[in-house]
Amino acid sequence: MNFFERQAKARRNTTRLVLLFALAVAGIVVAVDLAVLLVFGGDPALLAISTLLALGVIGIGSLYRVASLRSGGEAVAQQMGGVAVPEDTTDLHLRRLRNVVEEMSIASGVPVPKVYVMEHEAGINAFAAGYSPSDAVIAVTRGALDRLNRDELQGVVAHEYSHILNGDMRLNIRLVGVLFGILMLGLIGRKILQHGGAVRSRDGMPILVGALIALLVGYIGLFFGRLIKAGVSRSREVLADASAVQFTRQSSGLAGALKKIAGLHDGSRLGERADAEEVGHMLFGDGTGLRGLFATHPPVLERIRALEPSFKPENLERLKAQWLASPPSGLDEDLRLGLVQHAALPQSSARFSVTPPMVAAQIADPNQEDYRRADAIVATLPEELRAAAARRDTAGALLLGLLLDEDADVADRQRSEIVARIGVQAAAEARRLRDEHLHALHPMLRMPLAALAFPSLRLRPRPELATFLDTVHAVVHTDGRVSLFEYCLGRLLEVQLRETLDPGRHARFGRRKPGNVRQEFATLLAVVAHAGNPSNPDDARRAYLAGMQRVLPRDHLPYAPPAEGVLALDAVWEPLDALDPLAKQVAVEAITDAVSHDGRVSVAEAELLRTICGVLHCPLPPMLERG
């Protein structure tokens, strides 16, 4: 199952969640009406009022909780007591965590998420939360930092990246919101009974009876809520384990983390938190202790044996005895692991072969080679650029520096646009970084560097982000003759920042089919074909037709490069991003056909393909060729 099939399945799971929620609401309403019928008799007006009240309470509760989570993953992380990890931290545990997260983001082609640590949690656990990769948060417990070695931490983080890439994260946060509504009646009944001294009189008895009914019905809501979370979560945890192994190409790290959960006293349990159960379905390991029908995770021994079939319960008993006497230290174990071998980057002039199915299979599916290359990319980046990406006061200037044109006159006008919007200092820093470092940067390092800078940029106040977006737009469109790379990088920044400013608004799966966006496909493929063959119209036409044959084989839309050039793409992104997941797979294959029509793809073309995939929310690893 590839990325697009998993996205389609996630959309079906969303529909399934709606149906299960509707059944739960129906069950609660029926229970309320039966209780009213037994206590107060069969007055139709009273039954109608009780039905409306039950529906109103559930609806208001769900809407309130969904609204409270509209800001995305950060709201969940902060609710769980998470503390943000600074981009420039020097703490060894936190630095190791940030390195793992950054390398995995580069390997998978997604923006680097914000990183949080639940400092007061001794158990080994983690979760990913958010509506989209652009507003994602990864949170780990202090126990995970202290007890897991780097390989094991990689396995846990890779498991959470699976949830980000597969669309599970979006479903998880919605599940928190909608299930709150079916628990509302029970919460109201409990509060009234706990603080109902003022109504303990004959006149107040109907209120107390109603509260008791609400409390009893609340257990029905709790039953349905746990059942829905268990049904939605268990199979996805198995898939996430398998995806993590596929990501890192080794099972020992993830298996080691699960063994420590099973063998250490604290396991994966969270402390005595009232909200632990609310997010239980989002966690890496079981954080609440629910078993049987309500278990949100498969048994930990079952998960270990899926990774290591030869592992036996007696092996776990030996580990428990060993760790009881000497609990493991992740950093100490790291000393025995050695350094990661860095993979080499291809030459800027290199060309390599790809096929459309091969590229589609790589979307959101990085392997061990991608991870090694991500490590090489991070190690190859100049230290000053990495430092600029990690500081929120210079991250914006760094990104603007990537967009500055090589033509001196155009660059001067771009500088004027920056000065007019965010000041002389930012413009000077962008120009300095461009002149001293960015002009000589390997093409394959530009997008990874932007990914590292993105979390730092998100830390700026919302009004400043809006101003920065305006600046990016002005810089990209200074003379109306921007390169396709500059345009796409600018557009990608806009997409990611807008999703950061309003995560809930952009949380949706598309439903359009290719036949509904014919002209948009024609425009995109014409621009891509012309950009790859600017001086050879015949080759450009062949590239265009190769892509159109893949996506719309029965339609005849002649090759016609738009007069406005790359700016014509402004009109295509929203319709194409609204494609059904499986239609997006065809779109990626069509774009690949267009850039590889001659059987070879240059590094620049590969970077163009990767950038377009990023705009369409189809994250592609930084390197296309795989051994």
C-alpha cells in the first residue's frame, strides 16, 4: 500500500468515524428517552425536549472541543504538559531528539515539525498531532529521552512520522474533538451531583434525577467513545510499526523501544492525568492501561514478536531482571553505537533514470538510504546556514536569501521590496547569506535548508508571519520573470505558512477527479515541459504529451505554453491539491513523465519535481535515484 492508497484509506476512515459517531449519538439519545420514559412517563413533549437537549449538549460539546483544537498540534502538546524544544538547544538529550526529527523530515520531504517534551512523564511514549504536516507537532516523554538509545528513538519517531504521512494525525485530532461531545452528558451529570447541595430539596429533585440519568447515560457515551477509539486505532498502530521499519530499514530500534516499554517499571504509562485517556489513541504505546475490547494498541509482546518472531516471554523476564538492577541509559548506549556513515550527494550535473511508478512509490515512503542521505545533507550544510535556520530572527532572512535572483538588477529590486516590508536589517542579512553561502549551495540542499528554517520561522508572531508571506510574494513576483524553482519555493512557503496560521481550515482530503481539472493539468504540464526544454519546442511538446498521455489519455489538449509563463500556475494549485488521493498519484506520475520523457532526469529537474510535489502535499524524499 503506497502513500496515495493510505491517504484514500484515511479518508474512508474519516467517513467511518462519522458513521460510528452518528450511531453513538443515536444510542445515547435512545438511552436518554428510555430513561425519561421510565421516570417521567410517556409525555411526547417531554420526550421531544429530552431528545433535543441530548442532541444539543452533544453537538455543543463537540463543536467546543473541535474549536479549542483549531490551532492544531501545539494545542494538544501543551494540553499534555509538553515543553517546546528550542531549535538551538545544547542539551545532549534534546539535541539528539532534534537531530533525529530534522533528519527524518529531510528524508521524507515534509516540513520539520515542532518538537515537544513531556518533562514529567517517566514512561516511554510519544505522539504526533496536527491537521497537516505543516502544523504537525511531535512530542516525546522524558522517559523516552532518558531510556532509549538513538536507534530506538529513531524507531519511535519514525512510527510517529508514519501517522503524519498517512493522514492518521488528522483523524486523531478530530477524534478528540467529536468524542468529547458524547461524554458531555456524563460530565454534566457528575458535576451536578458533586456540587448539587443547593438543589437537594423537593423542588430540586427533578434536577438531581436528571443529573443521575445524565451520569448513567454518560457511561454509554464512555463505552462508545472507547470502542470507537479502539476500533480506529489498533490497526493503524500495526501499520505504523510496519512503516517505521520500512522507513529505517531495520527493526531492532523499534523492537528495542517496545522491549523497554515491556520490561521497565514505568512502561509506556502516563501519569495520573485526567486527559490521558482523551489522547490515548494518539500515543505510541498504551498510556492508560485499557485492555481487551477497549485497548487502543495491540499487546506489546505481540508488537515485539511481529518485529522479532523469535522473541519469547522468557527473554523479556531476563531483561526485566537486568533493568531492575541497572536501568538503561540511552546516551550511554549511544557511545557503543558508533557514528552514522554519511552518504555522498550527487554532482549538480548528474543525471539519472527514474520511472513514474518508482517516483509515486517513493512519495512519503523514505527508506534507509534516504535517511543516510538526510544525515549527509545535514552534515554538509555550512554551519552558519544551519545556525541561521535555527534562529527565529534570521530564519526569514535565510529563506528570502534563497529566493534572491542571480541578476543584480532584479536582486536590488527584491531588496527594496524586503526593506519596504520588514526592514533594512532583514534585507541586508538575506543579501549577505546569499553572497557568502547560498549562491554556491548544492541544488539538492536548498529545499532541506528551507525545511530546517521553517520551524524557527513559525515561532514569530502571527502578524509578522502574514507580513513575511506578503514579502515572499513580492520577492518572487518582483519582475514577473521568476524561475520555476523560485516560484515553487515561494509558493511552498506560502502554502506551509498559511496552513500554520489556520491549521483547521486546511484539514481535508480532496475528492476531485482528473477529468474535472483538465485545463489545470494542461497548464502545469506545459509550464514544466517548457521549463525543462526552454530552447527546444519539439522536446518540450514531447515532454508535455508524455505527461498528458499518463493523466488524460483520451483528451486532446494541444501544447500551448501560457503567455504569462510560470505565473499561470497561480490558478492551478488549489484545484490540483483538491484531487482525490488516488488521482494525485496519477498527477505525480504525469509530472514525472514530463520531466523524464528523454529517459533521464537532471538534479535540477528532480528538485523541481520534489518542490511541485511539496506544494501538492505529496512529500518526496530529496534523492530520486535508489540503489
